[in-house]
Amino acid sequence: MSQQSFRSSAPDNWTQPRPHSDPTLRYMRYGPVQPMDQPGFFARLFGRG
């Protein structure tokens, strides 16, 4: 049997995470934080949510 290994010069995303971004820059790029579940039609209509 032969021993073959795979090597890549590109860094792995798990070992090289993205650097921390400033909250102001993040807001300018993506906008305000959105809720995970959007309120329904009646909740928006009657001001709940």
C-alpha cells in the first residue's frame, strides 16, 4: 500500500477564522439586527411585535 497525503497551501477556514469586525462597520454593511422570526400580518397591523 502507498501512503498518500493531501496538502493545500490555502488556509483552512476552521483554523483561520475571519477577524473580528467593528460593530459600526458591520452595521454599515448589513444594516440593523433583524429578529429571527418576523411578526405576522395581524401582529404588525395591531402593533404587537
